[in-house]
Amino acid sequence: MSKKIITGKVVSNAMDKTITVETDRLTKHPKYHKFVKKTRRYHAHDENNECEIGDIVEIEESRKLSKTKAFVLKRIVRKNILSEEVETPESVEEEVQEAFGGEVDGTTRE
């Protein structure tokens, strides 16, 4: 029997060597025939703590590693490019002050 391979998005990496992967699927409602989005979350083992929030990953079924963890990270399909280049409001404010050469009062013109 082959092992299940699931592709999903990392939504949490707060635990040590564990990531939470979220997958979405569309199912048709039996009575109303409308497509409904269903979401499922899996806990997976990340040995090197290399995943960041927003990464697209493949996880593979394995033996039970803990009460809720039965998958291991197979590979990172795509890194989240936005997580590395996020500017904080303080850095933006400093750049504005440098550009205008002094204090900015924060009011807008109408």
C-alpha cells in the first residue's frame, strides 16, 4: 500500500519540529448542489525547523509520531517570498522622516 502524499499551506510553525498544514477541497452539497469549501489541518514532523508560515509543502504519511502527528515533511514546493521582506511601520516612518528631512505631522491634505 502506498503512502498518502498531501500538498498544503503551512499555517503554523510555533511548535518545535512540528508544522500545521492546511488543505482545502471542494465538495458538492448533496441537497443544494452548491460547491462548499472544506478545510482540513494536519500536523507534520519538520526535523530541521525549515518551514515558514505561508510555504507550500508536500507531506507524506508515516507511522504515528505523537497523538496528533502522523505525517512527515517530504519537500517544500514553494517558499513564501513575502515572509522575508515585510516592513514594519517603524521602518517606514523612519524612511519618510529621512526623505522629508525632519518631522512629519501625520495630517493629510484634502
